[in-house]
Amino acid sequence: MKDARVLLGDITQSDCDCIVNAANKSLSGGGGVDGAIHRAAGPELAKECAALGGCETGEAKITKGYRLKAKYVIHTVGPIYSGSPDDAKMLAKCYVSSLDLAKANGLRSIAFPSVSTGVYGYPFEKATRIAVDAVSDWKEKNKDYALRVDFYCFSERIYAQYILTLKNTKY
Ligand code: AR6
């Protein structure tokens, strides 16, 4: 994870090959980061999303980035926090599905928001640990594939949590 970066700011400004959207199952847009990505990408993004047939929790689908600097958007659907053990499994799966899709499309850099920690209510300390562990395990298993990961944080407290969590990460 030595090449992972933690950035404070708006993910729509990222110049990574792809940015990840914390979407909902319908992929029809919404608030939070989803709303910001759709506004920045322009209306063609919603058109492409409408043809995808939705997305299940933990899975990911790819579209073009349209007016964004990023060439692609990977839409993943995080769990709505309920306190059950499945939440963590599903949240980790979002990161793995997104990374797999980036690799399958030959992409070399990816920016993640803190999936599920807004409208979906996932406590950010727990969500940060899950995000960092999922990405670091994936990178360990995919050592042959160089994919730079940026974690975009929209608040100082989430930013500080990522810095702390990455310091305490094995790989
Ligand atoms: N750049 C980076 N991070 C952001 C940005 C931004 N521009 N805007 C918000 N965040 P949320 P969720 C952070 O609510 O919890 C939508 O309506 C935010 O501070 O966007 O997965 C979808 O359509 C938080 O830390 O996503 C779904 O219905 C993180 O992004 C639902 O919300 C995620 O917050 C998904 O909820």
C-alpha cells in the first residue's frame, strides 16, 4: 500500500483513470458523492446508467466518465449500515469488485470515496479499516498488476482516520 494516497477533497476533481461512485441499486443517481459525480459528468452519465439494469449491493459496474477528468466511473453499491456482520462483508466486496473491474479494463489508477459512510450510515472508523484492509489484501493478491489507489476524503476527520489506519496496515 506504499503507493496509496489519502487526499482531502472532491473526488470529481480526480484525474485517475477511474473514480468510484457510492451509488444505489437503481444506479439512477442520488445525493452525496453520487449527486456530485452525476452533476460533474453531465446528463449522458445517467443515460448510460439507465441501460445497465441496476447493481446489487457489493457489486460494481463501469461507465464512461463523460465530462469528468477520469475516463471511467465505477459504480458500486455499499450496504446500508444495520449492525449485522454482513455489512462488513458487503462493504469489503464493494472495494474488491471495483478493483477487479478496474483491472479487467486495464486501468492503472482508481480513486475511492468512503463508501457507505454518508447517507448509508456506516460508522467511518469501522468503514475505513474495512476499506484499507480490502484494498491491501487485493493488492497483495494482485502483485503482478500495478494499480494506484487514491482514497478521497470529504472531511478532515475521515482524512485523519485514513492516515492513522494506513499507518497500522501490514502491507
Ligand atoms: N467527493 C468525495 N467524497 C464525497 C463527496 C465528494 N464530492 N461528496 C460526499 N462525499 P454518500 P453512501 C463523501 O452519502 O453513504 C446517495 O444518495 C461523504 O462525506 O455519498 O454510500 C446514493 O445514491 C461520505 O463520507 O454515500 C445512495 O442512495 C462518503 O462520500 C446513497 O447516497 C459517502 O457518502 C449512498 O450512500
